Amino acid sequence: MGIAVEFNPDLALRNISEFKNCKRKIEECIQEPLEEGKMYDFLKKEQRLYYILGEIPLLETKGGGDLSEPIASIVILEATHFEENGEIFTKGKYRVVKIIPKGEIYFNSYGIIKK
């Protein structure tokens, strides 16, 4: 028997409309307005591991691997795994480093492009 763990090179959250339509918790969604320097909580189903020593992309997901281009560069500040009603979750906090304008290239793979 193994331990199911997913390694995530990015943080993919849902559109805020999912919260407004009572389909998701606020922590599962990209909050509006998203502001540089501000901290936000996140919540994901399953046991996930994130890179903590540097910036990673914040993406919007529609589910099933349907991901947007990077919306922001963030730093994961903490991530905790917990069990609730027999289901595993990962919750944590992230800080927005930079909002990435649509079409701007900020990451080269998972490295930051220096200007």
C-alpha cells in the first residue's frame, strides 16, 4: 500500500464565480481583487506538495487539467495536510509577488525571466 501524493509545480485555483455561485469555498478560488504583496488562503483536495523556496505560477483551473496561463507569481508560505470526513485536503497560505498581465511572459518553464 502506498501513499498518494501529488507534486504541484503551480497553484491552480478556480474562478471566483464558483464561490459566488456557492459551488466552492472561497479558499478554492482566485480572490478578487488579487493584489501584489497580499496574503491569501488556499484549499485543495488531496495531499499535495508545493515548492516553497521560490516563486511559482498561480493559474486558474476549470478542472481536468484545463489550466490558464499564469495569472500571478506567488510564494507558498505554508501548506498543511488534514483529513475531514475521510477525505484528504491541503490548505495553506500564499503571497502574491507579481500580477502577470495577460500575454506577458514571466516564467521560462519554472524559472523567472529577468529583465
